[in-house]
Amino acid sequence: MFKTMIRTMTAGAVLSFAMLYTPTAHGQALPTATGHGGGFQVGGGVTYGKPDFGQRWIGGVSAFADYNLFSHIGLEANAHFLTLYTPQDLGEQTYEAGPRFYWRKNRFTLYGKGQIGVGRFVVQESNPFYNANKVNSTSWMYSLGGGVDVNFSHHITVRAFDFEYQNWPSFANNGLTPAIGTVGLAYRFR
């Protein structure tokens, strides 16, 4: 299953980078003002995570929204639903928001982010082998991460890669520290 996950993420990355070299549908350059305040985009993607409550990968979908407040400073909100592919019937849902610091170079936007929110540990099925004495639980959480967005056209952005390292300090006895990665697309409003 690990090989399948790696193949899927590799295929997504190759597709993202292949799109970089495809000419856009219009001949105009992107406006020089796109790096300043007021830029807003909404998107979604495919997400895989490495939870620390088991040895297996889990997968699902994510939604995100970014708003650029000033040059290089913005806000990001994420919702991750890692409940679609769960070999042990244990999943995660997170809802988080926080500051985003970004740097634009040509079509590339590199960014770092720090977020705070709520994480939900989801027991999808009561399996006595994997899930004995496990119950749904909610915890506050925070994350640090970053990634690369690529302007594909005037309104379309490819989220080539987004990574988050999460910490759920109030979960159970020792907390929870999953790591997740996302690839996706966004629509930019101007």
C-alpha cells in the first residue's frame, strides 16, 4: 500500500511540474500586482498522512483558502478529511487557520505557515483487533508547514506540494503528531 501511495503522490508531482511548461491559454503576462494585498484563492486537493497512532498511511481530501493581506503576508485556512483511505478504520479531521508568509518568483509561490485549530480523531468501525477501547476524540492542535504553489493561468493555481507537521498536545496521554502532504488546484479571484 505504501508503494501505491508513493506512486500516486509522484504522479501528482509529475503532473504538476508538467503543467509548468504548458503555455497558458492567453498571451498576457500575469499582472505585477498579484504579489500585493487582496489576492484570494480557494481550492482543494488529495491528502495523505502518516499518523503516529499506527504504522499505516491514511488518505482523504482537503479544502483550503488563502487571502493575501500585504506583500508577503497573508492568512490560510485548511480543512483536512483523512477518512477515505483508513486501513485500520482510524482517521483524522482537522480544521485550522493562521498566518501565511509567501515569496513569489515568476510563476512560483513558496510559502510557510503556522496554524492553530481543532483535530478530531475518528474511529470509523469498532474492530476489536485494531480499535479495542478506542473512541472518537477532539483536541486542540497546531501545525507548522509550507509548500509551493504554481500559477498555471490567470485564475488557476496548482498546489504542487503542501506539507504540515501537526501537534495535538491534549490528545490522550502523550499527544499526537501526524505529518500530512497535499497536492491540488485552486481558483484565484482578482
